[in-house]
Amino acid sequence: MIFDLDKYRSVAIVGMAKNVGKTVTLNHLISALRGSGKRVAVTSIGLDGEGLDQVTRTAKPEITLYEGMVVTTAEQQYRGRQLTAEILDVGGRMTSVGRLITARVRVPGKVIITGPADTASLQSLLEGYSRFDVNLALVDGALSRLSPASPTVTDAMILATGAALSANIADVAKQTKYICQLITLDLVDDELRNICCRLGRGVWKILNDGLAERCGETALSGEIPEISDGVKALYVCGAIGNNFVERLRMQQKSVDLVVPDFTKIFVTQDCHALLQRSKVKLKVLYSSRLLGLTVNPWSPRGFSFDSEELRQRIEDSTGVKTYDVMKL
Amino acid sequence: MNKCSLKNNSRDFFGFILAAEGFNLHSAVGRRMLVDSHFMTDRQEILEEYDAMHSAADRATDAVRHALCELQDIAGTLASLENGTIIDDVQLFEIKHLARIAVSVRNAGFTSIPDVGRVVEILDPDNDDVDTFYIYDSYSSELAAARRAMTEPSAERYAEIARIEDEVRIRLAEELIHFANPLKTALTELGMTDLRLAKTDFAKSEGLVRPEISDDKCTFTGLFNIDVRRSLRLRGMKYQPVDISFGRTLTLVTGMNMGGKSVLLKSLATAQMLCQYGFYVPAAKAEMMLFEDVLMTGGDGENAKDGLSSFAAEICDMDYIVKAVRAGSRIFVLEDELARTTNPFEGRKIVNGMARLMAERNVASFITTHFDGIEGDFRRIRVRGLRQDAEANGTIDGMIDYSLVETSDSDVPHEALRVARLLGADEELLEMINN
């Protein structure tokens, strides 16, 4: 096993784009976990694992599951399974592709996995897995969706990247490095965390004496709170974008900008670079555990990079252990 | 004149019930049973329903309630089973799940639920006593062998397994088809049990009472309106219940604005609907007669649906009532501020005409009005209204006595301006009104 999954109850596998080898990574993990004694469950957020990629029409590997593993997928996909499984639960909630079926594999085979459509449902599904004696859940993230990797949903994550991002190898490295930077953002100190944890949605000023003052519904409204002298931090319980970050930076005040976790940050790389050089320090309440990176040197547009060169460049620029999916 | 809003009152009633706090169904089947329930006009049927509610509440253990929470509405699956369609694993899982719930609830003493223990046996061949399901190895030795042979995923081998599984599914469907009807009955009975428990819990939480059923009179002691009482309680205020009785006659209700005339009519309508849909009713004590329909008009202008002017809607409603009366239907009519949508001169004539018709035909009916000079030989009641010392009292509700009193006067109270002043209306405006 290349990744150390021992300490985690749930791991998200997310891709930076389509065709970066996320499913290959997942299949690798599943087969490596076979016979490991781990009681594994596999699901996804949104549609994934379909025979043909619905966007680019390129071949996609299916998810192969082994005896004893638990899987949650939509009714429609369950009917098309190529494995024998014992149904454990039929969810009451309808998704666009029917109800969610949770089943334990009896005879190995393949299945298309379409899990819950939103993070809240995913969260409650993961919480319910203990009923089925599961101790490690793998979550396949959907296209360009980092949300299942939120530390409030899964304990750890594996990020897949590759040639599908850009034809320029340096650009792939740059984009990947940026996401890794966000994933590994500094945590707030304990004192500030204790204050922020108690606050609900909205934008909050945290004053030097520890008091919190609500100053807005959302950071996306265009209204920017003014940072006066007594303010030590700004906590945004929700998403932040370029506009908010830029106008906060321009105030040239020393302040911590706190968000719940990296999935709430919708700030472009250039904008983030400027912020890093400013007096505003971007921090998170909950940090994500990045277990490693996988790269796919093949692009669906027909070109490819040298596998080792790509792997090395990604590893060098991010400082995170990186593997080529095709060589796993 | 077919756009009468009166016909939808059962839908409004279900909406009211489903939205009511304290009314909690455990399952979608229970909800279906509520929405499919009919307006009962047979005394025996209502009394039997009350008895059934009582005995369900007596037997309902936590285990029964828990089982009902797990109940899924699988009417579609049971229809497939009955039609002889091949049923898949998800459907077999659902059937097993239903059968297990039915057996456990039946064993708790709900003997109206058919015994479907055999279905559980068929779908649990290894006697595992769990809710899970798949096409078990023990259904076919050929299947067991094929599965043992497949250690690595293989599309070809899976095709062979799938073929044998399908044979088993056909066999299971053939065996289970005989239980389609008992399973359907079990599903409805479980849904009814859920509904009955929700009704008795609701009665307990709101303080509803089981009414006596009478042939020719209605008597309420401490009649109240569930919604109004709740919202008053939230504001820390007290609801004043009323006592009222009536027979197959017209009662004309007068009284000041805000005196609770509309609330009285709504309470009467709600109590009648609750009773005839098999619920307990909001009163301390109640004796009720049964009607073929409850028709309530007016009130908050909700008749102006479907693009009709409010007057047109009112005429439309009246027409519907008159036709029902002429057809000899035993209806309960509640007309709130009849003819308030037109001028007082003709409005008074309309009320007079309607009152005469209701009185002559002995229709159990209530008409509220602000018009004076409504003549005729019928019963009149008045809301007591503003207390003598109203102005000295704090809140507007503390100033009003909502109790009802018999009167012979065809005059109506003239207290609108006094109420307006108490409500804090602009002094300059009141000055202009007075002069």
C-alpha cells in the first residue's frame, strides 16, 4: 500500500480535472485493501465510474470491488452491477438516479458508483456506515469538486492531477502546487478556533478581547467589513472569492482571515499570491490531511508527458509524495 | 358556476393536519392513509375508528413505533409482484423488510395484520434473522458452485451467475405471488396503525376529546381553535374557549370586530371535519351530529382564487350551498360575514334571503354579520365583546369577553370605533370619522 490509510475512517479521492486518473487511483486503493483486514466501503459524490466518460466520451475504468466490501450506489447503477451483493439498506431519499442502495459484496465484480449528490447527504451516509461495521470509507469525488475532501466530511484526501490540466508541464505543476498550498494552509491557534467554532454562518469580526461581532451575511455580497484597530481576525463561515480578498488586502491592516476549511476558498492563484505578500494571513479552522498525489501523464486530447518527469516535477513543486497512476 | 372554492375543503383539511404541530406520522404509508381517508358519515364507522385508535394506542410499544419508522411505501413493488413481473433484488429486499415489520407488529397484538411469516421464511432461507437480502447460495446448489468458482472478477463467469440468479428470481416470484394480497393488506394495516397512533398522540398533545355522536344536536363545552390557541400561547396569552350548542337550525352570530366570530366558525368547521375524518375534537366535552358535507364561506377573502372577483366568488359559493340544500343534502353551513363584498343595502337583502332559506329548510347553519335588521324567526347569539373596563386593561385580548350570549335583538353592537381607538388608530382620522 503506497498510502498510509490506517489512521483514517474516511478518505476522499479528488481530481483536479476530469481524466486525471482518479478512478485508477481508487481502483488501486481498493485492490490494495483487499484482504488487508480493513472493512472498506466505497461511494462517490455525484455520478462517477460510468463506462464511458459522459463529457469527453473517452474510456473510463470501472470500479472493481471484492468480497466483503460495502458499496453505496444509486438504484439504477445497482441494477446494472456485475457482481453479487447482499442489500443492506435502501435509502428513503430519492436522488436524480433513484434511491441509494447500500450492499455488501459477496462475489467480486464491477459496478458503477453514484453516491449522494450533496455533501450533507454524504456526511450522513458516512456516519451511518458504522452500522455495517465499516472502518474505512473511500469517497470518489466528482468532476472538479473538492467538497467531499472537506475535513468536516472526510478525514483525509488523495489528490489526482495530470496532463488533462494543461499541455504545459510547468503549468500542471503550478496549478497543482496552488491546490496543495490551500490544502495545507495554516491552522488558527486554539484560542481563535474556540471562538470561531461557536459562530454560525456569516462574516464575523473577532476583536482583541475575544468578542465576536457579526458584520455580514456572506462574503460574496460585495460588502467588505472595515478592519479597525481592535480587530484581530475576520472569520467567514462560508465561501470567499477574489473580490473579498482583494479589498481586504487593500486596507493594509494586519489581520487573520479565517475560513472553515480549504474547500471554501474560491480565490485564483494570482490573487492568493498577492495576499500571501500582504498583512492578511489566510488560515483555516480545520486542516485537511493530504496523503499523497497521483499523476496521469496522458491527456484525453491525445498528448502525453514523460511519466517520470511529470511525477518528479509535481513532487518537487508540492513537496508531497507523488505517484504515476499507470505504474501503481 | 363550477369554480366554487368550497369543493376543495378536504384538501385544505389534510394540509392543516399535516402542518399541525403535534401530528407526527412515522411513515409515508401513514401519510397515504391519511390523504386517502374519506369523510365518514356513518356513526358506526366513526365509533369503530375511535375504538381502533384506542386499542392501537394501548398496544403500541416502543418496538412497534420503531418498526413503523422503518416502514417504506412499497405499493409499487407489491403491484409488480401481483402482476407476475419478475422482481429484482431491491424489490425482494423491500418485500422481506415489509414482511418482517408486519410479523413483529402482528406479534405485538395487532392481529388485523395478516400473518406473512411464510414470506419471511422464503426470503430468509438461512434463518439469519436480518433485514439484508441477496439471492442466497442456498437457493441453488448450481449457483453456489458458480460463485465458488469465481474468485477474480470475470464478465463471462458473472453472466453465468446472473443467469442462475434470474432463474431463482423467477421461482421466488412464483412462490411470493400468492402472498401479494396479504402483503398489500399488511402494508395498509401498518399505515393505518401509524395514522391511528399519530391521531391519538395528536389528541393527547392538543388536549382533544372523543365526541359522543348524536342524531340531532351538537353541544360543545370549551370548544377551542387549535391554531389560534397555539399562537396565543406562544405570545404568553390565554385562549378563552367557548360553550355552544345547536341543532338543525340557523344561528345568526353578531358581535364586535375582533370578537372571535370568524374563529368560532372556523373552530366549528374544524371540529366537524376532525370528527368525520375520525379524529378527536378540540373541546373539553363534545356531542356532535354528522353531516354529509361541511361548507364554509367567506372569512379572509380566500375565495378570490381562480380570477373571480370576491363578489362573484361569494355568489358562486352561495349557489353551491343553495343547490346542495335543495338536493336535500344534510350539510353544515358556515357563512362568515355573508355579502360583505357588496353595498350594505343590497348586502342586507342577501343576508335576509339566505337566512330565510336556511331557517325554512332547517339547515344546521351559522351566519355571522355586521348588518342590523336581519329579520326572521331564528336563533341569534352575540359575542359578549368589550368589557366595561376595557380601556383600563392592558392588551386588546384582555379587554374582550369572547363568550357567547343568546339575544333576541336584531340590532348589532356599534363598537367598531371604540375598538379602533383601543387598537391605537390615528386620532385625527377618528376625529374626522366622528364629525
